[in-house]
Amino acid sequence: MITFKQILVPQDCTESSKVAVEYAAELGTIFGAKLHVLELRSGRPEAEIVRYATERDIDLIVMGSHAVQADVLVHGEMRRSIV
């Protein structure tokens, strides 16, 4: 059975990240996991996310996605960097 004890959700105040926070909170409730909300502020958010996740032994990272094509390309590349 899959279990998650530490869930990270990066937050950049976009609508998609707000939805991701709600989704991550629900997963946290289901799994009894601690929810970490990371406010992104640096110019290299993927490095900040990976550093935070590594330092805190995060089991799951929940990220939003954007509907606008240009944002998908940028953030899709960021997700590939993290994975």
C-alpha cells in the first residue's frame, strides 16, 4: 500500500497552485500526512523545490499546471527538472 507522510506543495499565488494546495491538503487528510506549503520566491524555483524536498524527506510533491501554452512549456520544463 502506498503511504505518504510528508507532502510538499509549492505555492506561487497562481490559480493553478491554489488548486494544487487544496488537492494536496485533501491528500494529506486521506494519508494522515504533514503538509508543507513552500512559497516560491527565487529565480530558480526548481532548485528551491528540490532542496526543500531533499532536506525534509518529502514523499510526494503536488504541483499545479497552467492552461496557457507558454506557461505549460516553462512549467513543464520545471517539472522535468524536478523529477
